[in-house]
Amino acid sequence: MTAPVTATVHRHDVLILGSGAAGLSLALRLHPALSVAMVSKRDLSEGSTRYAQGGISAVLDAQDSLESHVQDTLTAGAGLCDSQVVRQVVEHGPENIRWLLDQGVAFTRDAQSASSEGYHLTQEGGHSHRRVVHAADATGAAVAATLESRVRERPGVSLHEQHIAVDLITSRHLGETNTHRCVGAYVLNLATGRVETFLARFIMLATGGANKVYLYTSNPDVSTGDGIAMAWRAGCRVANMEFMQFHPTCLYHPLARSYLISEALRGEGARLLLPDGERFMPRFDPRAELAPRDIVARAIDHEMKRLGSECVYLDISHRPADFVLSHFPTIHARLLELGIDITREPIPVVPAAHYTSGGVMVDQQARTDLQGLYASGETAYTGLHGANRMASNSLLECLVYSEMAAADIACQMGKHQALPDAPAWDESRVTEPDEEVVVTHNWDELRRFMWDYVGIVRTNKRLQRAKRRVDLLHQEVIEYYSNFRVSNDLIELRNLRDVADLIIQSALRRRESRGLHYTLDFPDKDPSQLAPTILIPDGYRPRHRG
């Protein structure tokens, strides 16, 4: 048995779990009098934001309009967007770009443009205008580095890198029966191997998406659905988990299997080609390569299966070399390292899991079903994306919802809310793991059957097979979790198992094809299914909005 260890307890006004654009921007927008703890399970900069290449959509061109951005988003969302949410996010777009500029983000300028506030704008799939502001082809890296630098300089922010949250601390842990609130989280310190207690008046889930649930993904290893799984176990509703976006163009190369090829290439004229050089997208959609991502990904998947091909090709070599080098320096340099000169030859690409369009349900102030708990970014379901996320709306959503959360927290600051004492993490009845190969095997099995059965094209039979397997996996994970000391891999496996189950349940409930959810058993849209797919956990209690 493990000897008792003195528990480490941290007390703050605000606890932010996650360090991407959603978490970093919240930390910078909070009142400076608040004490803030930011927990990042790797280095502060290691998250999906860093890898976002394309840009951030916002109406900055005089020839564009807020109404056009709203309508484009509603169209891409295939009937499932919340129109009020879409309008809120779009209307706050320009001011958030200016806020990033104030923080020091160096977006690419265009001195020749008099109508776009001096910034170069690109056009991506689903957009009817050029409205994507960018920092060359590494926008996410520029945003993440700038915001991280500002957060590291900000007084009152305590940074906890190499820490991973295990579970949220709620009324249930406190023995309270008349409240439904969140007061913190149990967090594993990866350096010490010990679980610490973080208590706070306000908690933000900004842990990103869940795309490591699939075998092939453009996301970094940290995208394991931690916030979604923890919120679900704590009693929060989740919505639209069937809508997992597969990016059409991830590099197909043995040395860089998760390297994303930005949609901005297609925005600047890159063409998708079959191995014999035939262009195929015009056969699937009149918008061709600029069709929304779900259409392009399914077209590629169809052609690869039809031909038995391992990949298709993305070609921008018909554009002048100087143009390609000036617009896509990062992609050009990386692929040149791998022996591919994009100014002369096409890029081998395949679809890969890219974005979680569903998540923890929040209102327009980013509040979840638990008092004191907020969610922003890819962790959250806001209603913005509907059945399909339009390109470059995601970073915008992070910024806007963290802005809304900061404003709501400011309103709540004056209300007295003493932090309770929470029970320490109990390790008295666990031992060191004796067969870590079990975790490794289950992780691999989960990602493979999700790719095979719950991928771009689905059927009821495939989904039911996946459901049987995920249920069996649940028993094994719970047994392991209950008997052995927690580790990073075990925590992530537990979360991925829970998220996989939510995806499968949601996909089985939607008996139609819409947006990112496509099933051969129901290939058409059902006009009666215009509501989000909402899953309600056991013990759920509606939260009083006040």
C-alpha cells in the first residue's frame, strides 16, 4: 500500500485548464487583481493553436460585410448553427483582431490594399470573400507565441506546465446536495507523479479537442478530449459529438504523418489531382477545391477507395515560384526538408481528423451546466459551427468566448464565494502499475477501431461494432484506473475512451447525413433533424442562469 503523502493544495481566483488561444486570451483579459493558475499538460506552447496555419476570419475589408460572414457560416453549418451565436461571434470578430494586434501579433500586411485596414486577407473554403487575416502560413504559431509571452510577463498568473488534470472537483466531492458547482480540479504533477488539488472560484476548460481518438490526425498528441470527458463525468451536457471534422489535406509522408497542408493553398489556387494528374473536385461540387471541408474530405476518401490509392495530390506548382515562396514559406521549407519542392511538384495528401465541432454545452457567456465552470475553444459546443466548421472560424471562436467569459467573471467578482476545503486525492489503496502494455494496447485498439468504424463514412453496422468495443474497453480502463496509480497515459486513455463513446452515441442518434456526419444507411438530410444532438449525463441537473 502507498504511504500517506501530504497533499499539495493551490488556491486561486481563477483556474485555467489549457494553454491554447482560449486559455491564454482569457488569462490576459481577466482583471489584474485576480490570482490565476494556468495548467498545461506539456509546455505552455504545445497545443493545437500553435499548429494552425491558415488564419482567423473577420470582416476587415470594406467590400465584405458582417451579414455575408454570418450567412457563409450558416451555410457551412448545414442548418444546425445557432444564428444568435453566429452573429455574436462574427460581430466581435474585428475587435478581437485589433485586440491581437494590441498584444503584438504581427499579421501579414498588404500595403497595396486600401480596403482591408492594411492587412493581407486570404479566402478559404466556404467563404464568399477574402476575410482571413494571417501571419504568413503560420498564424497559430504567431498568435500562440505572442500570447504566451504576454502571459509569462503578467503579474498574478501562476504557470503549471507538465501538469495534467485528472478530474474536476464538484459538489459531489464536497458532500453538498443542494448545490451544483465546480470548485477546482485534481491535477497530476508529471514531474513528481503526485496528484495535487487546485481550488478556484472560477474554472475555465480550454483543453482543446479530441482528435487523437483517431488513428490519423493533424493534431498534436495533447488533443485527447480531456476537458470534454471531465465535464461529462462531472455532470455537464455535451452536444454534436458526431460532427468530427476531417481536414482534407494532411501530408502523406512516413516522416511527417500529422503535418497539415493549409487550406490557404486551395484558397490561392491549388488543385487536387488523382495519381494520373486528373483534377477531380469539379465532379463533386461547383465550388471545386473551395467547397467546405466535409465535401472535399469525402471526395478524396471516395476517390482513394475507388482507385485503391494511398493518397491524392495537391498541386500549386502552376503558380509562380515567387508567389508560392512569399505566401507559404513555412510549408515550402518543411516539405523541402522531406524532398518535396512545392514550386515544382504536387504534394501527396490524405484526410485526417482535425477538429471537434461538438463539445461541452455552454451559453453565450461561456458558462457550462456547473456553476463556476466555463468552457471555451474546441472543448466547447457553442452553436457556432453547426454540422460543419467553416475554415478559420475556430480561432475567432476561442477569442470571442474567452472575452465573454472574462466579462462574466468580472460581473461575478463582487459576489462573496468562499473556497471550501476539498478532500485530498486518495492513493491509499492503489499500487504501481504492473502491466503498462495494457494501456498501450488499449490506446492503439481504440484509435484503430474509431478510424475504421467511426470515420469519414459511417454505417449503422460499423457504429454498433464500435459501440461494443468501446463498452468492453470501458471495463478494462475502469479496472486499471481503480487499482493503479494514475499516469499521463492512463488519464488520456480514460478520457479518449469516454469521448469515443460520446461520438459513437451521437452518431447512432443522428439518422441522416448532414455536414460532417455521413452514413451510407441514411445518405440524405432529414429536414426534421434540425436540432443539435444533446447527450445528458446521469445525475444532470439544469443550472439556474442568474
